[in-house]
Amino acid sequence: MAKTAYYPPEYRKKEFNCAHCKVFAHQTWISNLRGELVDVIALNSPNNPSEELSPPGLFAASKCAYCNKWSIWIEESLVYPVQIIVEDPNDDMPDEVKELYIESAQVLPTSPRAAAVLLRLGLQILLGAVGGGGKNINNNIKKIVESGVDRETQRALDILRVFGNSGAHPEEIKLDENPDLVYEMYELMNIVTDRLITRKNKIDELYDILPEKKKDYIKLRDSKNKNKNKNKEKL
Ligand SMILES: [Zn+2]
């Protein structure tokens, strides 16, 4: 699927991709929010310091022309809704992994380390779903590599493992100082899902279409190859 341009929400910009509906839409801005709570406090205050309670530029809100929802800004930063700035999870990701992926993306702006740890947990579940078996990610990867994956997938899995571990036990790689590395983990999660699940499903589906006779021939051919290799080993 072709990617369309994405313009993240930006303070005082007239148009951007809305943090609620993700549509590129016009935004109406108001600042100096004076909601009910502020007014009540202001009324009860002896000096009526409403200006102090709501100084210009402290609060602002933008309303999306497409979905009509408000986004809340404090000191020029978007605080609501929580922004998810990473790509969507691959559709073929198991649901439990998808949930962790989204949860991780939600905490990314405030804690890259926590985000990495959640992705690591997601990776562990993903590996379990594709035949990794045990709880130890390192052993899971070993098992999957033995069953045959390409070098890039193996490397992507190990990068995810090492970055994920750094979230839990920061040693050489300090994710707090390099949040960009955590950001890369989301793309890698999608890549490994694509390699380990999406492509496999696609090829299995097509393989099923082959006539039974052809499949029998392939089985026979491969068993002959195996025997040949065994004989070679004996020599
Ligand atoms: Zn919207």
C-alpha cells in the first residue's frame, strides 16, 4: 500500500493530520481556555487572578474540521489525545501482540524505555506464535533461525531483542538518550511479522492451489535430495 504524506499536529498550524481521526484537515484554534473549573477558582479567589490561572500561551485547543474533536495543548505541546506517531501494526500480527504494540506507542513520548520493554514482550509472544516455543527470546530466535529464516529477519529479531533488553536493563544502549532507536523498533516489528507470518501465509495459500500430483512429486523429489545428502554425509 502506498504511503500518503503525513503532517503531524503542530502548534498553531492551520492544517495537519488530526490526532483523533488522522485525516488531514483544517484546524480552528482557541487559546486562554476558560473552562468551568477555572472560572470557579477565579471567582473564589480574593484577587480574581484569572489571567494568572490561564496566561496566554499556556493552554490552547485546536478543533478538527473533519471529526469536530478537540485536541488540547499545554505550553505548545499536544497533550490530548495521546499521539501515536508510529506506523500501524501489521494486520497479521496476533491480537495480543497488536495490543502491546499500540500500548507501547502510547507510552513512547513519555518513556522510550517502557515502550521498548512492551515491544520486547510483544516480540516474545510473536515468536511463541510462530513456533519459537519457550519464554527465552534468545532460544526462541535460535529455534526459528534453525527452521530457516533469511539473514535480515534474523538480524531484525536480534536488534529487537537487544533493544528490548536495553529497555529493561540499560547498559551499553541507553534508550532514554536515544528514543529514535525505539522508534525504529516498530518498523522492525512489522518487518518480522511480514517475514514470519504474512509472506508465509501468502505462499502457503498459493501452494495449496497446486495440483496434488505436483505436490506429491515435490515431496518425492525432496525426500530423494535428503537421502542424497545423508549419503554424502556418510562419505
Ligand atoms: Zn479529526
